[in-house]
Amino acid sequence: MTLRGPEVDLLQTLLQDLRRLTGMAALGAVLAASQVQALDRIDFSVAQGDGTLTEALRNASLLVAAERDDQTDPQDLFAAAQADYAQLLGTLYAAGHYSGIITIKIDGREAAGIAPLDAPRKIGVIAVAIDPGPAFRFSRADIAPLARGTDLPEEFAVGQVAESGAIRSAATAGIDGWRDRGHAKAAATGQDITADHRSATLSARLVLTPGPKLRFGPLIVEGQERMRLDRIRAIAGLPTGQTFSPGELDLAATRLRRTGVFKSVTLAEADTITAPDLLPITATVVEDKTRRYSLGAEVASFDGVTLSGYWLHRNLLGGAERLRVYGEVANLGAQASGTDYTLGVTLDRPATFTPDTTVGIIAEIGHVDDLDYSADTASVGLTATQIFSTELTARTGLTYDYSKGRDGVSDFEFRNISVPLGLTWDRRDDPVSATRGFYLEAEAKPFLGFDTTDSGVRLSWDARAYRGFGSDRFVLAARLQGGAIYGASLLGTPRGELFHSGGGGSVRGQPYNSLGIDVLRINNETSRIGGTFYLGSQLEARVRVTEKIGIVGFYDFGQVGINGFFDDQTNSHAGAGLGLRYDTGFGPIRLDVAQPVGGTTGEGVQIYVGLGQAF
């Protein structure tokens, strides 16, 4: 077929009209869709409900959540309305209201009466009305049999509001009581719960079946790849053959997790009992990557830049041995001192002697170039750490230390063997940015010197406390540090063991290690050296302005002495300033600006930048 000129023009006109009609139809479809999606409002009312109950119901409502998230799709709103009956009823039961009436109307129609195939294509108003009715109280609250010493929740008692959560808590407490005594298969096997709507009371009777008393059976391991089975069992320390204990089960999982070898650890009890009374345990583990590394940096305007890092192998020989190579370069570009460096290696082996004992070796070399002295250092030693709980840890070791250098008085060479004994008690809610709790670290370090090195004991401590107010938006943090050396003379003590003050770790606003003791030289000039007694304190007021940003005001104080904490030769200084914190999710970025407010060791403003709180 051949189209002539007029026919072509007619066809083009028809096509243009068709496009216009199609565009109008598309616009109409969009407008229709927007009308279908329209939602005027959601009315939510609670008759005679107190503020706490109303808030709980609103928080449980899927419709309220949909309105908050600006959801307007009719299908989604219809589904939320039908699901809200169960959500709201469960919340009423949790608050002890068992005669409540719930109505949810979609444009005047009860949502529960609308068939799914008849779901509305357009929703204007959804009205949720709740009459909670009276709060029921327990007329009976019995659970039996109970193991000796079981503590039931106070809410599960005659006369108390009959919250459904109190019944569940009582059942859990009863089961846990039997499990704590070795009855691993204890369970709730019966219940008689009756609501009397005339008297608004609830009668609750629960029946427990303790089951037999069991012992730990063999530990079965699944999922390991590089870890040896014997080492997994040794680290877990599950007391096979002894009476079952949930606490021992949790502790075994904790021991495996803290090795750092595994991404995840799950310990599960077997469904069946091995005759006569053994309960096998299955440990399912997923191993993490064997290697990791970390880099860090801290900047201070006067003390320069500090760079640190380490490389770690988590499972060197297949038994969770941790090889760690670390290094640090400090005071790069410092205005008053040279550059310090440290290079070291450690090898630790968990579950040695006991499941909670870690032993290791350490070797380290370094160079110190401080205001007071410069020296080359080296040390090698053995370490042992005993973990008593997640909060309490003890440590000891045997270390040989060597240092050779020069201070303002003379050349020196120190050699000594020490046996440090330390204890750490950590009850902070968050080690990175604590808002409550406390931290205490103390160490006694007896040392035996050779040749020109004196013998004595070095004591040190670090105590921190935290208190939050107003949902932890305002936190007071305090720190008290101290140390003392007994038995050794000032010049006969290794220079690295003496105490200084100043810098980001002690007194901000003062130069690093700038406070010490003035010693008279042969030519009647004085030279500064570290002291044998030290006290330091830091106080911070932390305010969280937004979820990410916080501001800090702080005051730091430090003093160094030679014959005691408060003798005539004690020197002191102080610093104060303001700081800014930005929460990164894994720790706050810290910016502190400080200046001296006491002492003669520094002047001007100091700026510190780092990761994590100052303490």
C-alpha cells in the first residue's frame, strides 16, 4: 500500500492526537493513584488510660508507626490495621488489662470485618479507639515445685497488678532456679490461668517439671577449620562429668570468644540425654581471619605527632596463640624534646595451666629522648594473666630491663630484674566512652638492681569514676593517678621508672613530661629529672549536645616529689580547657584546647587531637 501526501498528513495528525490522549491518560492515572494513596489522618484515643499505658499502646501500634513513617499505601495500612488488634491486645495484657475493647475503623468500617479480597483502594481516616478496662490484680499467684533458693519476681504476688510479663518472669525464674541446680531440662509443663471479670482479678497457677539432675557430657565441636580440637576444648574449659551449670556454659562460650579467633561462638545443649545422666554440648564456631592490623595517631601542638600501630596473628600455631608486633614513634616535631620510638613483639597462649590463665613472652627495644634524659632501652620477659571474671583481672611476670644513656647529671647504665604484680577492676558501662561505673588499676613492681642500679619497689595506681545524669546527656568523669618508689635512691633508680607530669595523659596545657625534680649538678647548675612520688588528678564535665557531638570542660593537676607526696621539694602544675567530641560509632574523635593555669613549666595554648576519651 502506498500513502500519498494528504494521507501522510492525516496519519501524522492522528498520531499527535493519540499522543495527547495517552499523555492525558497517564496524567489521570497519576492523579488517580495519588488520590488512592491519600490518607487524611489516623485518630488514636485511649479511654481512661494513664499516660504510661497510652504511650505503651502508641509505641506498640503498627498504624502509629506507619503514620510516623509517612506510609500512605492502602494495602499496607489495611494490613497494619488488621495486625494491630493483636499488637494492642498484647500490650493491654502486659499492663494487666484483660477486659479491654479495641475498635479500629477504616472510614467507618471495622477493620476486622473487612475481607482481604475487599481491601479498600482508598483510605481517608483510620480511627483507633481503646477502652482498657480495669487493671486486674492477682487473686492467686502460685508456681511449684521450686528449687531451694529461687527468687521469684516481686510482681508475681497476690494483690499485685496481674501483668502478663510477671507470669512469664515467674516461669523463667522457676526454670532458672532448677537449671542452676543441675536440672538442665526443667520446663513449665502446666498452667491454670483464669480471669474473673466481675472482680477484675486473675488466678495464676504454674506447674514446673524439674527433670533429672544432669552432668556435662562431652563437648562436640563443629565449624572449626584451623583451630585444633584439643585446644578448643582446653580453652572452653567445660567441666565434663561435673553437675550441669548454666553459668559454666556461658563462661565456656566467653572464653572461646575472647581469644579473638572466632567470629561467632554458640554452645547448645543436646535434646537427648546420654545414659545415665550426661548432657552433650555442641559448640558451633565460625573462625575469623587470622590476621589484622591497626594504625593510630595523636597530635599535640607542642609535643608533636605520635604514630602507633600493630600487626596481629590470632592463631599462629592452631591453638589460639596470638603473635603481636607493635611499634610507636612519638614526639615527631616536638618543640622541646627529640623523637622516641618503640618496637616490640609479644606471643600469648591462652588456657595455659587453667582455662583462664594466659602466659606469654615479650621483647622490646626503644629509644627515649625526653627533656630530662635520652637513653636506649631493651627488655625481655615472661607474663601471666589470670582472668577471674569479666571485671577482675590479675597479672604478673618476670622481666629483665636494660637502659643506657645520659641525663643532665651524668651518664648512666641500669640493669634490673622485676616481678610486677598488677590488678585491674573494670566496672565501666563502656570502656571507650564510659557514662557510669568505675575503673581501678594498681601495680606493685619489686625490682632487683645490678651494679649501679638500686633495688626497691615501684607502686602505681589509676582510679577513674563516672556518673551520668539526664539519660547520660551530662557526665561527670574523675581520675586520680599516683605512684611512689621505695627503697631506691633518686639517682639509683632507672630513669624510665621515675615519675613525670605533663601532656595529654596527665596534665593537658602543660608540655609532655615537663614537671620533675631539679637536681644540683657539679657546676652548681640544676638539671631536671623525674621524681619518686607522683599525684595527678583530672576532672571532666561532658555534655552531649546532639547524638554525635559533645563538648567537654576539664581541669588537670599534677605534682612530683622526691621524699614524699607533700614534702618541701614537691613541684606542681595545672591546666584547664575545653574540648570537642564527635562520636564515630567505634569511639569519639577528641579535640582538646588547653592552657596552663598553675606552675611554671609551660605557657600558651596547647591543642590535642586523638581517638577516644582522654580517660
